[in-house]
Amino acid sequence: MRIVIIGANGQLGSDLSIALSKYKPICLTHKDVEVADFRIVNKIFRKYRPEILINTAAFHNVALCEKEPLKAFMVNAVGVKYLAENCLYYKTVLVHFSTDYIFDGKKKRPYIEEDYPSPLNVYGISKLAGEYFIQYILKKYFIIRTSAMFGVHLCRAKGGNFIDTMLRLYKEKKEIKVVKDEITSPTYSLDLAKQVKELITTSHYGIFHISGHGFCSWYDFAKTIFKFLNIKVKIEPVEAKKFCPEVRRPPFSALENKHLKILGLDRMRPWQEALKDYLKKKKLI
Ligand SMILES: NC(=O)c1ccc[n+]([C@@H]2O[C@H](COP(=O)([O-])OP(=O)(O)OC[C@H]3O[C@@H](n4cnc5c(N)ncnc54)[C@H](OP(=O)(O)O)[C@@H]3O)[C@@H](O)[C@H]2O)c1
């Protein structure tokens, strides 16, 4: 099976490259392909003629997206349209990643795939536009929505994951302030990559939520990280609107892996279990 991975040196792309290694995927980085350039995208398809194209590329620094909406739309929507158009022509299955931020967080229960999207920020709007392009162009696609990802490989857009940030703040400050009123489902990228490997070799195309089981606030996530590390630190819970007033984010964006469950394919696990494994892999516990 000829698989091409775009964004192969990113947080998720690195784990996908490992999880799919038996297929010897063609691993492309931003140096090899710019998704917002149709000519370059088409060259990649002509050269590799992939049976499956996995796109992890995104402009996903949420605060920067507010400042650079044009770039957000070029990468997260128009670039995805270019990929979908080429997938249609070359009969390629598109695997694309989207986000819990397409929801507004008013539901207060985990979102299922059928829930109505209503994004609150430029990032979420641009990612939803990307989803819509795929759905109107293609029949054979996997749109995978995930949330609050952490993995051993660096999240390139954010310069690290939430755990890295907590450990940096612990070294720099006496007291750490963490948002208490945004609730999400932390997701270990290695678990996600393994789950993606299983899903994309089926023909159950469509939209899938794939997140760690359960949910927590960023404050609870931080407390659990330090508990597992056996570190005593003062953490102050703060309101999102005081912490980062310039960006609106959903107050509750936990995802339920409903479609995976229906297919009997849900191999994700409680986020706390995955977090422990991550800390072990990083040799922190
Ligand atoms: N991280 C999260 O918490 C989270 C949560 C929900 C959904 N997601 C989604 O999951 C996906 C993967 O996230 P991640 O954390 O693995 O991201 P990441 O570490 O930032 O990796 C993204 C990769 O895409 C490349 N890239 C960026 N812009 C590109 C462009 N215009 N053309 C080609 N390549 C480009 C990056 O290369 P350079 O760095 O060299 O530009 C990098 O290799 C994204 O679609 C994101 O929206 C992430």
C-alpha cells in the first residue's frame, strides 16, 4: 500500500510514520510540500501516486490564527481543498485531521460526530471549512477529529505540548496559573496513530472522533501531571477569559469516539493511563 504522510516530522506525523512503518510510508515534511500551493501538491501526487494520503499539516497556533486569518484559511481550508481535488483525480483515500474546536462547547456533554459544529475562533472556522471541502469533493475520506494532543515528538506549531509547558513553568515560577473552565479530552498521539492505522485499512469512510477516554479541565490535567511526577507545586486555577482574553475557545469540547465504538474499533484508553505511559516513555517516571 502506497502511503504518503504530509507533516511527517510533526508531533502526530512522527508517531504515524512509526505506527505505519510496515507499509514503508513516504514521509514528507514542509520542505517537501506546501499544501497551500496547488502546483506543488499536484507534483507530489504525480510523483508518488499515493493510495492513501495522510495530511497532518495545519496552521494551528490558535492565537496566531486570529492574527493571520488568511494564512489559517490557506493552510487549513484551501490547502485541504487542493489535497482533496488531487485525491479525487488520483483515486486516493484522504486521511485528514480536524479538531474539537469546531464545536462551541455549549453542549456540556461529550460531542459525537453528528453534533452541529459552531466554531468560536478563526482556527476552528478554518478547520471546519477544510472538513467541508473534503466532504463536497470526496467520497473516500477519513476526517479524524481529535483534541489536546500530547506526544513524545515536538508539536512544531506550538513549540511543545501542554506537559512540556507545565514542566517549563514549574522550573521558572513558584506558582503556576492554569485555566479551570475549559474542559477537553487529552489524547496521546501514539495511541491516536495506532488507532488511525487500524481504521484507515478499513473502508469505513467518514468522520471519526478519536480522543483519549474521559475529559478534564486544563487545571485538572496539570494537577494529574504533577501528581504522577510526584512533584509538589502550587497551581492556581484561573478563568480562561482572564488568562487569554484575545481568543474565544469552547468551554467544553470533550469528544466521544462514537463511530469507532459502533464499529467495535475503539482502542483508545482513559487519558490518565495514556499520560502515565507518555511520562514513562519520556523517562520522567
Ligand atoms: N496539537 C493538538 O493539540 C491538536 C489538537 C486537535 C487537532 N490537532 C490537529 O492535528 C494535526 C496535527 O497536529 P500536530 O500537533 O502533530 O502538529 P505539528 O507538530 O505542528 O505538525 C504539523 C506538521 O505540518 C507541517 N506543516 C505546517 N504547515 C504546513 C504547510 N502549509 N504545508 C505543509 N506542511 C505544513 C509542519 O511543518 P513545519 O513545522 O516545518 O511548518 C509539521 O511538520 C493538525 O491538523 C491539527 O490541527 C492538533
